[in-house]
Amino acid sequence: MGLNKMEVVGDSKTVIKKCQSTDTDKSIIGAIIRDIQSQKDRFQKI
């Protein structure tokens, strides 16, 4: 897509912590967290 920055809108401290963590997440949003984690190296700022 040619994007180098991504912004996730929301104030959920849990989601932010899960995105920053290196542990495997098995919650309902685990797949989304894994997608964000796998893509974060492609961005300058998240």
C-alpha cells in the first residue's frame, strides 16, 4: 500500500500492551494482534 505509518485508534491499554508484548496472545483478538506484530517492522511509526 505504500504506507510507512499506522495509527490504531482507541484507548484500550490491554490492546496496546498486547501489541508491544512478544508473548503469544490466545485471546479473541489474538489474530489481529499477531497481524499487527508481523507488520510492525515495515513501518517507521506505529
